[in-house]
Amino acid sequence: MLTPSLSVIIPTYNEQDCIEDCLRALLSQQEPVDEIIVVDNNSTDNTTDIVLRMTGETAVIRLIRAPEQGVINARSLGFDSARGEVLARIDADTHVPDAWSQSVRQFFATHSDRFQAGSGLCYCYDLPFQGRFRRRQQQRTAVTSTRLASNNPDTAAIPRLFGSNMAITQSAWTSVRSSRSHRTDIFEDLDLTLTIRAAGYRIALIPNADAGISGRRYLCSPRTFWRYCLRDQRTYRAHGDLRNAVLAACFVLPAQYLFYLLAWLPFRAYDPQTRQMTLRNIGRDRADRVLPSGNV
């Protein structure tokens, strides 16, 4: 079975605190990644200096610049520049395990005739209460693997991509790239989901392609998180899908925000270094995580 070549695209904006760990994890894969494209979106910190230093260590890493602000533009430029048969996209704070590349390659080698895109599951490596969450993910992975091996693998389909850990075939991207949105006030992964689904492509959960991500979004201010969540229904509206826009506004948005409010105190109290909760962490100053296009 021939496995496809794999490019990994990482949009970045002021990611000096996490980009090196992300790249080290990708370089440590059991089945090496063919190319890693870091797309800098006008960072003002030391992100590009770190990436340039690492490009001197290996030709696998490439740094390109995306002058048009917005993660959706950085991601798209990275996809356009990639040479792999499969284009993966992760965040700069994503930590992939050493078998992640192998899982992504094997999935598309086996199932690309039926699924042209997919996402792996994610957990937050810097937040509490992840043990039970991880066990449920492992159960879901086992169920998905069984479904993919069955006579009806279509039951492994999922409704949308998750930008922190996703992949799409080069051929599917080439087909839909001109239809993607240029708006920077929507969710780029949901926009791509709706675009490829409109073209007739299907999305599946990729078994054993789990990854750790940062939960820093949950540490932002209530106002910032609310504005961030509004992007969901805004994306549906941008695609003319008023039904799902209403459902997102009436059900998804309140559920997301309620979870955020309930988890805000324990998440802020948690110290990922010591894995303990302390009251003094709650009052510690934490700058809001700002998107390249601003928190609009």
C-alpha cells in the first residue's frame, strides 16, 4: 500500500512561546513528514527568528510570509504553496504524538476514495480534567476504526473539520480553493468544511491521529470569548445557511458559553507545570489570546 506524501501547514501570529515545541514534535515523527510550511502572518515577536533558526537545521521546514492579515489567508497561502498529496493543518500550539503522521497517511492511503478530508481528536494538554475526556476519545477512536473496516465505512463521517488538527487531499483543495472565503471574521475551518461539502467531498474522523492543543482560549475574558463564539453562526450566514446559523445562535452558542463560564475558575486556577490548582493563579494577569484579524 503506497502512502501519500504529507505537507503540514502551520499559520502563525506571535507564537514565539510555542512554535518550537510544535515543530520539534513534527520532526520527531516515526514516519517523517515530507515538508513543514510555517506561514507567518505579520508576527511582531520572535516567531520568525525561531523558525528561521530551525530551517537551518533541516530542509523539511519552510517559512513563507502571508502579508494579508487573517488566519484564513495564511492557511490558504500555505495550502497553495504545499507539494504534498495530503495537506494537514495544525495550530502553532498543537503537539502531535510520534505516530500522528503515520495515522494520517494510512487513513488517506486506505480511504481517500471515500473521504477527502478528516480531523483527528484533540485534548488540552494545559487544562485539568482531561483524563476522563481522553478515555472517551479512545473509545470513540476504537468505534471509528471498526466502522471504517466494516462494509459501511460511511458511518465514520463527521460533520466538520477542526482547524487545530485536520487534513485534506491536495486534489480536493485544488478543486475548492477559488470558492473559499476571504473574510477574516469567520471560522476558517468551518468555512472550508462548508466549501468542500458543497463540492461533494466527505469528512471523517481520522483514527489515532489525536493531538494535544492549548486551552488558552478558555483563559481569555468573557467578552473576548463571546465574540470568538459568534464566528460560528456568522460563518453559516456567510454561506447562506440560515437554518444552521439560527441553530448555532440558539443552541451551540449558549452551550459553549455556559461551559466556558462553568470552567473559567478551575481552568484559571490550574497550573499546567505543577498540575495543581491554587487560588493565586485565578488573579494572575493573563493577556487575551488575540487572533491575527483581531477578536471580532
